[in-house]
Amino acid sequence: MHSKKPLVGLRAALPIFIVILFATSAYPATEKIVHDFSDNGSDGYYPYNSLIFDKTGNLYGTTVFGGTNGSGTVVELTPKGGGLWTETVLHNFGSGADGTYPYGNLIFDASGNLYGTTQTGGTAGVGTVFEMTPTTKGVWKEKVLHSFALNGKDAATPLAGVIFDTSGNLYGTSELGGIYDSGAVFELSPKAGGGWTEKVLHSFDPNGKDGTFPNAGVIVNGSGNLFGTTLEGGTAGLGTAFELSPKAGGGWKETVLHSFSSNGKDGYLVFAGLIFDGAGNLYGATSVGGTKSGGTVFELTPKAGGGWKEEILYNFAYAQGSDPFGRLIFDASGNLYGTMGTGGVYAEGTVFKLTLEGSGKWAQTVLHNFNDDGTDGYDPIGGLIFDASGNLYGTTYHGGTSTSCSDGCGTVFEIKL
């Protein structure tokens, strides 16, 4: 039996708010379950992170548990017409020195290969980076690119996926590991003759200034600088936003852009990663804090004289959804979208939209309230993606129609706007 909420990475207790909720209006979107996961010995279950599309409109993602070895899967969902989708399990983790329990999202390279991470498994049991390659027979082949080591230096137990830079290097974070066992940022570089070389770029230091325990991955700008968040650490111990910049003579320099605070205005405990707007400003979400205690959406803007300025764009309240865990996304009009892990009409999470009004303030629209009624999914922890028609897709960690998991095995859902 698994707990209702995933405990991995939850290194600090989150406050619980009890309110009476009333449904007062209809919501301007329609939700449909695309796939119900099942603990049937072959399917995966409990999808934790966001999905990706390939060029032909197929969806790809991971499940933390399930499959033939019980250690998680890589899955593909293919549309078959009439609004229906066919699921194919591409890989079952947990055989030999393979990785286990893939919490992170996947990415494609230019050749159509998939890359991701597992939190555990590998030769030392503390996680891997893997590649999935399609073969001519339609079967996908998995290869472990790096097994993290328990040597007091290497990264360990990555929760997020990896990203590419323009040179084909992979970057990611690990919740633990590094010199201080408080998390690390790592790089994987392809070797000329094949294989990959791993290097730890930064070990997070619990020194009262640096962040610690990065749950989300990093993003890269046009100058090759990396940006990310940590769940804890900083001057208040409640998380940071950071930048890593390559030095001219080699190595990387870390700069803490912001230390989050529980001062009643700022948000704190950042599970979600960052995104850029077109001007190079950073946006993210905190899972708790703010003036309404349900978390915040914030913007970090570079100052002319150096440093970064934080502005809280929106404060969430439990009745409309709270505890945003997934990364935000923009649409073409500059609206922000995301998921809430809890709250809403049924207290099981929401999908939301934030729109910038003429007054300069952001307004929230709840697009869907998740329900644990045995048909809908709930606990949407991962972020959202758009399809070519502007519909939203995401996952819920629990819920759905399957009764093989006591709290539902999770779903893939579509939101038509």
C-alpha cells in the first residue's frame, strides 16, 4: 500500500488549512481522462512529473512505480481517433544495474532519443541518467549513461529530469549528494569515442546562505548560464533561486538570486522549477506562504546595477487551489498556467490560469477542480504542456477508475480550453 501523498522530497512539513468550500460557478474548460494507470503487473502507476509530445503528437512520460519489475516505467500514449489513446510501455525499470523509480520528466534530442533520470538504482543504488533509443523494429532500447556514486562528491538521488545545452551537454540536479550531501548540479558531456563524462558543477552547502536540496531541474539561457531553485537553505532556510555561470578559466560560479522567507508576504518551499519570459525574467511558484498562505507565483527581474528583484505576482488561497508543485508555462498571449497539488472545491487540486489585467494585476481562473470520486484523477504534481491545438495535458499522481491502487493509480488528463 502506498501513501496518499508522495513523501519523496518533502523535507519540510507543509501547513494544512481546513476550510468549507462551495462551488459557485462553472469553469471555462472541459477535462477528459486520456489514460487510467493500473497496478496490474504490466502497466506503470503513480506518474509524478509532466509529459512531452513528439513531432507526430504522441505523448511520453514516466511512472514512479509499476511495470513488470515494480520499479517504474517509460510510457507512450498514441492517439487512435475518436478521442481515444493507446498506451505502450516502452521500458520497465529495475532489472540488474538499471535505475529504479523515475520521478523526473523526459526530454528528446534532435534524433528522437529520450533522456531522463531515476531516483534510485544503478550500480550504487542512488540513481541514474538514462537514454531511450527507438529501434527499427519499433522497440525502444534503454541505456544507462551514468550511475551516481556514493563517494562523498558525486550527485545522488535526482528527482528532476535533465536538459540539453546547445553543445549537446546534459545538465540536472540531485536532491542529495555532493560534498555536503545537500544536493548538487551535474553535467554529462558526450565523449568523442562514445560514452559520457559526468562532472559535479556545484555542491550545495548548508552554510546559512546557499540553498540546499534542489527538487526541480535547471534551465539554461543563451549565455549558457543555469538557473534553478532549492527547497531549503538560504538565509531563512526556506529555499532559494540560484544561478550558475561558467568561469572563463574553468569551473562554475554560483549566485543566490533570492532567499525565500516566511515573512507573511514572500512565498517559500519551492518544489517547482523556473521558466523564462521573452525578456529574460524568471518566473516560478512557491508551495506555501504569501499573504493567503496557499503559495505564490513570483517574478525575478535583473536589476540594472546587478542583482535580482523579486515581485509576488499572485497569492493563492486554498479555496481556489494551493500548493503548486509543477513548473509553470506561458501561452502565446503571456498567460500563465499551472497545477495545484491541493485545495479547490474538492480539496484535491486544480488547474489554473493567470491573466495579466490592464491594472497591472494578475487574475486567477480555475480551469478544473480535481475530484477523488473514483472517476477523475487528483493530486496533480507535475506541470502542464500544450498540444498544437492549444489544449493542456498533464498527470495526476492519484485517482482514476482503477481500483488496483487503494487511492487510484493516477491518470493522464486533457483540458480543452
